[in-house]
Amino acid sequence: MSVPLEQLPKCARNAWTRLRDGLFGILGDDLVAMWAHGGTTFGDGAPRSADLDTYVIVRRSLETGTVQEVEDLHAAIAGQMGVDWDAWYVLEEDARRRAAPRHAYRDDRRDTSWAINRAHWLAGRYALLHGRKPAEVVPPPSWSELQVDLDRELEHLERHVAENDTDPVEATYALLNGGRILRALETGDVATSKRSAGSWALDHLPVRWHSALRAADRAYEGQATPEDADLLASEMAPFVAMVRKRLPAATPRTDQRRPRWSGY
């Protein structure tokens, strides 16, 4: 069972329905499926500033003029409604495969969270905006595929640490998503929100990490104090290192090879 559209926050629901209607006007029958997913669909109080994670399955490649129409539509809705999009467009034939798909019109990008996304959708963590349900399109992920994706998510956190990008937003993401990775390793279940993962981490990790996890929760709410920001910045690197000890790298790296950003 998916998340009913009417249960989504009003602003997000209105933005998604405007995007859906606009895309159908542009793509017509080439719009195979459209799913809302991510923190906004979990119903656990994601912040108003959360990106609107959107997955769009299209029947065929988009021509240059069509791509511009799609991009203009996203920009218009974002500007008028004050939302931020995190949208992926994938060809239907690619969505039916296990391999991480390329973006439908950004050839330099591929979905490095493909297995995790599929697990979320097949667990009902999405809202159906248009067309086919995920179970009609994507294959279920194996645990080995999920481990590779978890490794890539952790690499993304390590990249921020390597570049000393420890502002409160990135540090909060690192602690909560790091908690989500640990929960997945312990339970075999990746389909949870960052907030729920933070609560799990408080219940299961040593007291040594509790102050930072509580600061991350406050920061996620937009209520971080200057002291929270300092604590998050100082604890980000050791927390990510602790998570890495529990999840060996899927692909060994040399000292000269930097961690990758997700999506590349």
C-alpha cells in the first residue's frame, strides 16, 4: 500500500500535482509513471524546507526542446511555490533493469541509490502521482545490491568529511543518514526516514553519540543552537568513521582515490 496523496503536506501535494499535470501536458502517453517519495512522504514531520523527491518514468528519450519545457516547468513551480525539487527522470526500459539507471537526459548522472529507492517504493514508501505502480515496473533489490548502495551513500558522507564540509546541514545529514545505514545493517531494512533512523540510533548506539544525535534532531527541526552547530561539526568525522568500521567498502580505495559524490 502506498501513501495516500491527501495525507501529504498541502504545499508539497499542490506542487506535486501541478508538476504531474504539467508533465502530462508536455509528455502525454510518454509519461509512464510518477512517484513522490522521500522524507516528505513519511508523515513523521519532515521539515518544510525538505526537497520534494520525485521519480518520473518516461517511455522514450526526451528531445532537447522537451527537456527545456520540463526544466522550465520545474523552475516555474519552484519559484511560485517556494519548493525545491530533487527529481529523477529515467527511461522505462532502464527502470526494469537491476543496474543503476542513467538519468534520462543528463548522461553524466546515474542513480547510485537505485536499490535503496526500489526497496522504499516496494515497501509502500511513496505516493502514486501518475500511471503505473513501482511493483509493475522495477525489480525487487537483493541484499548485495543494497549493500553496494549503502556503501555509496557512506562514500558521499566521507566526501563531505574529506572536503571539510561540516556546516550544520551536512553534518546533520551525515549523522541521521549514518544512523539509517547502521539500522539497515542491523535489521536488513532500508525503508525508513532519517528522523526514524535518528531515534533508532539513540536507542541502539553508545551514549558517546547521544549528544550529537540530539543536536542533529534539533538541527533537522530548524532549532539548532550555535552550540549544536559546533558539536555537529566536531562529531561529524568521527561518527562517519565509526559507521565505516561497520560497513567495509564495497570497492577498496587507495589513499589517492577520494570518495565519490552520489549520483556520479
